[in-house]
Amino acid sequence: MAMEITVQVPETLGKQLQAWQGRLPEILERGLRELMAEQSSLVQDESAIMDILTSRPTPDQVLAIHPSPELQARVSELLHRNKEGELDPREEAELERFLTLEHLVRLAKAHAYGQLMK
């Protein structure tokens, strides 16, 4: 069974896609797989940070928490696009979630640092 989908794309992308017209389903499937893997990686990064924070970590473990380069890049991209007013509601929620996580990590690090200074 097949489904027909109509998508508007910028003219330059449309011209590029014309050469690949017979392989558009494959291109979409590959792109979707890549995006899903990227999203899965970001969710795993978030989960790993939350696992550390909820596992009664030592102050040193808390201070060692750092986001992956992928998560840092995604947050930077969202922050830049937010400044330009280009985020859709889903991306706004994603950015808010990341900023909340960052805030929690900063609070935990401040607390851990205080424990080490005692």
C-alpha cells in the first residue's frame, strides 16, 4: 500500500531532488532514519544525566556531568533559531526541556561543590 504526500520545498532543493525523483521514498526513509537516530541519541543523553542525578551520586560524579557534543550542538542550534524567532512549538518545548535539565545540573553542581568545600 502506498500513500501520496505533497511537500513544498525551496526551489533550490526541488531542483536537486528532480535528479533523484525515482529514489525519493528511499531518500526520505534514509533521512528519517538519521533524524530518529539523532533524536534517540539526545534522549539517551538526557536519560543518562537524569540517571546520574537520581542515583545518589557523589559530589565528584555530579561535577563530572557534561552533555555530549551532540546535545551541546542541538541546544546551540535551538538557542540560535530561538533568537531568530524560527522555532516551532515542538522545538520550543524541546529547548525548554533542555534548559530545565541544564538548570537542574547547575543546581546539583553548586550543591556538590558546596559539599566538597565543607
